[in-house]
Amino acid sequence: MAEETKIVMLDMDVEGISSLSVYEKHGGYAALKKVLGEMTPDEVTAEVKKSGLRGKGGAGFPAGVKWGFIPKDKGEKYLCVNADESEPGTFKDQAILEKMPHRMLEGAIIAGYAFGATHIFIYIRGEFWKEINIVQRVVDEAYEAGYLGKGILGSDYSVECTVHPGAGAYICGEETSLLESLEGRRAEPKMKPPFPAIEGLYDKPTIINNVETLATVPAIIERGADWHLSLGTEKSPGIKMFSVSGHVNKPGVYEIELGVNQLDFIETICGGVKGGRLKATIPGGSSVPVMPAANCDCPLSFEGLQDAGSMLGSAGFMVFNEHTDMVKVIEVISRFYAHESCGKCTVCREGTHWINMIINRILRGEGAMDDLVTLQDAADGMEMKSFCPLGDAAAWPVQSFLKHFRHEFIDYIEGRKKLVPKYEPVGAIGHHKLVKPAY
Amino acid sequence: MALTFSKIPGELLEKFNALEEKGKYPKRKSMLVPALHIAQEHFGWISDEAVAAVAEFLELSPNYVKGDASFYTMFFMDKPGKHVIQVCHNVSCYLEGAEDIVAHLERKLGIKCGGTTPDGKFSLVTVECLGACGRGPVVQINNREYHEYMTIEKIDSLLESLE
Ligand SMILES: Cc1cc2nc3c(=O)[nH]c(=O)nc-3n(C[C@H](O)[C@H](O)[C@H](O)COP(=O)(O)O)c2cc1C
Ligand code: SF4
Ligand code: FES
């Protein structure tokens, strides 16, 4: 039977844990003290490398390896905490920002020490107004207590910290766009290489890490790499926070060891499927392929989900019962990518737009069988051919819905179903970013 | 550099200066998005005055500032109603009935999505995932507070509570 394993979420429900004094009473900042007192920066990086900690923002890149890419020479280096959390279905970083912000900050300072960061920027999506204020208060407290600023806790390590708001753009979660946004430019992705670790913010070496990745670091320092390796699977060591939404009885954020069986997870931790039998899941945020129920008997790990035809992604775990209209779901997903495409490259800008238009045409009962070919072509034309991974993220859902739920599209095309739109969406004031069915 | 900020109202300049002090940004241009938030709060939207103030403060051209602001959905590029109702209709909120909430609001307010009531009290827009998917449907007001687990009844009482 699946169980929760609370590491980042340990003590998250303790009253007042977002304040420094309560966090310290529950062992907070002990890891930072250990690092500053007993470990060299290289030892910290080596320990995190050895632990196998993989990034929790979506791509799963080993954190310690990434820190190791930073050049050793002196000078300005930056750590950007990615708190843009905009992947549909994902809301676990929000829980950390609201309830356990000091654990993220402690992890960030440890990471900063490991590779010599001179300044930490915490980039929080602008809609998280409440969380921005909480994190600013937390940063102020940390400065006052001597955990930030000059000569931290009497050591010779110094680092500054800035809390920075976004303003509503999914693409800002992509690391190079985040840097562009932070530099005061339109947030369009940049060419890699140079990778941010070599030339990042203001052309200086920069690490971008997800909130949850950093919030896992203190536990690794305190309990050791071997402890972390003893959790999870060989290729997916450790734990992961899942944001659970959709047709389950107990939606919410759950932290589990990687490798737990997906069906067991739904049944025992998420309280089972609500309103009928399981039809499908999207296990890793809207960007990953949909999984029909028949494929869901698999481990929730990087490799387990990949072998079963999907991906872990951000672990934004969405559940669909048997009554869900999958064509409508992919319409919503495709609208999202059309809305959020930054417009820099043609395949993604045009592809996302036309895909959404065609799906809307099918829903209205005006589709033809040819449309399924066009949809496939448009998605294939974006996959691996776009400037940044948003193009792939927009293609995979379309391809997988066509593969697994083709019959539902055909029901619309052959006139057995029809859906009249309830309204025409307008996604911002005065932007005319309207995604409007043209025919 | 002795700059006189001729287009920046005094109260706004104080907030800009506080941002500069607190932000400790290695380059001033990084203040663009935070300064736009502050200007929007002051003027109610990204009006020409707001653009001029931010441009002057950061020594950028007004067109550059406007071009950047229009990249982000939270910036109102037109004068909105007093209360902007932002309904999330991404996947999880859709599953919980977000579309019915938008349709209900359109009917009740007598406006289309993207519009503003004639008395200037309410504007209505749809937004994409707000990062609270387990508590949907989610509605945000004026880029600020979240209202979760929304129903038609709760929307009605929310409307009444907004002066
Ligand atoms: C379109 C797009 C959106 C992304 N959004 C986020 C996000 O909201 N939060 C996040 O941490 N990573 C996001 N990422 C991944 C980041 O680019 C980056 O891989 C990650 O922040 C690295 O941190 P990690 O190694 O700790 O996971 C996004 C990537 C893409 C392509
Ligand atoms: S793939 Fe899409 S989001 Fe990425 S650069 Fe191209 S247009 Fe922009
Ligand atoms: S889908 Fe509405 S908050 Fe995520």
C-alpha cells in the first residue's frame, strides 16, 4: 500500500512554520550551519551529486552535476530560484512558498555556498501575490538573523537575495526566458549554448533550480547522500511532491517515494477516482502525454512513466473519470499553448494556433476526417523542430490524445456529438490575445 | 546623475525608490516588471502616464516599456473595471465546472468575456492555470486574492461583497 513520505513537507502543517522562530525550533537552518561549519563548497556539491537528486521543475537534470558546471573563478555568480509554477495541473511549489518558505531559502543558501553564488533571485509568478509577500518577509527575517548578507553566521560566505515578481507568462518558467524577464526584456527563450551555467543572468554564470529541488537539499545535507539514495528507485532516487487534481476524492499535494505504483497511488493516497471509473491520467503536468487507464499500472518514476508512454514532468497529476470528454480536454490544453506561445518561432506560433482552431472546429461538429491528419502533421511539425521545449510540450498532448482517444474525435466528426462553446475566451485586458475560432 | 522625474507623481516615485533600494538589482533595467506592477497599482492600468513614468524612471523608451508590458497577461493594456474578475478555465478548473462560472458571470453582468460593465464596476476575463488546481474552480480578483472551490452561489455572494 502506498504511503506518503514527508521530507520537504515534513512539519508543513505545524502552526506558524513559515516563521523563522518556529522553523528553527523544528530543526531549521541546522543544515546550513553544518555546511558553513564543517563542509567545503566542493564537498557540498559532491554530496548532492552523490545523492542523485534530480531537478523537480520538469526536466529532471541532476542538481549536483549542474552546480558542478559553474566555473571556479571568482566574480559574480547567480542562483535563480524558479518559482514561476505555471504548468497546468501543478501547484506544489505554491505549498512550499506559502507554508515552508524557509526550507526553500535554506536550500538556496546552501546551493549558493556550493557554487559561490553572490546573489539569489527568487522569481515568483506574479499571480502568487500572497506568496510573494510571504517570501519577502522570510527573506527579511533571514537577513536579520544573519543567514543572508555579508559574512553569513560568521563565515566568509556572503550572498544577497532579491524576491522578484513575474507578471503572467508561462514561458517565463523556461530557464532562459526567466533570465530575459529578469533582465527586463520580453521573455523570449535564448539559444543554448551558451548554457546559463557559463553565461546566464547579465552574462554571468547562473544556476536555475526549481523551488522543490532546493527545498530537498537541507534534508540531504543533514541525513546524507546514502539516505537519499535508499529512497525511490535506482534511476529516480528520493521523493517527489505530486499535485493531484481532477476526478479524485482527495485532491491535494502529496509527497511520496518515487516508484510507487500509479493505480495504488490513486486508490490509497488520492482517495480513489471520483464520479466513475478511471479513464485516463496526465501524470506530469499538461505538457506530458496522456495515459489511458489500461497503461496506468506502472511505477511513478522517471523511467516507469517513460516506459509506460508518458513522463514525470512536474508531477502535476490530473485524473479523468470515464465520463470525461477527452476532445474537450485537449481543446483546453491546446488553447493554453496557443495562448502561451511566445511567438518567436514560426512552427510553434502558427502550429499551436491552428491546432486549437481545428480542435474547436471538430467540437462544433464541423470537422472532417482530414482534420485528424492535419492535427497530426501540425503536432509532428512542432515536435523537436521548435526553438524551445514549449513546442514539444504543445505537440505531445495532441499526439497522445489522437493516439489513445481517436474514437472520441471521430464521434464528433461523424456527427454523434457536438459541443457549443459556452463563451469566447479573452485571456487579458486589452491584449486582444483572443484565441477565436475563425471557422 | 541628477535626474528630475518630471512625469512621476511624488507618491509613485517614493515607491520606485523603495523598490530600487530593496531590490539591490545589479542592473536597473531588471526593475521593469516590478516597476510596472507598482505603476499599474497607482494608475489602475498601464496607461500612457504609467508607461511614461516607468520609462522615465528606468531611462527606457516608452515604446520599449509598452512592448514589454504587453507580453504579460497581468498588465491591463486598457482601462478595466474597478474589479477585474479572472476565472481560471484550464484543465482542472474546467473539470470542476469553470465554464459554467464564466457563462453565469457573462449572463449576470450582461457583458462578454473581455468586457467591462457600463458602470465601470466589473471586468471579466478568463485566465490560464493559476497554480491552485486541487482547489478549483479558482477565481482571482484584480491580480490579487484567490477565491477557491467556487460555485455559482459563491460567485454571487462574492459579487455582492465587492463594493
Ligand atoms: C515552457 C517551459 C515552462 C517551464 N516552467 C517551469 C516552472 O514553472 N517551474 C520550474 O521550476 N521549471 C519550469 N521549467 C523548467 C525550467 O526550464 C528548468 O528546467 C528548471 O527550472 C530547472 O530546475 P530544476 O533542475 O531544479 O528542475 C519550464 C520549462 C519549459 C520549457
Ligand atoms: S517554441 Fe514557442 S515558446 Fe518556444 S521560442 Fe518558439 S514560439 Fe516561443
Ligand atoms: S487549472 Fe485552474 S488553477 Fe490550475
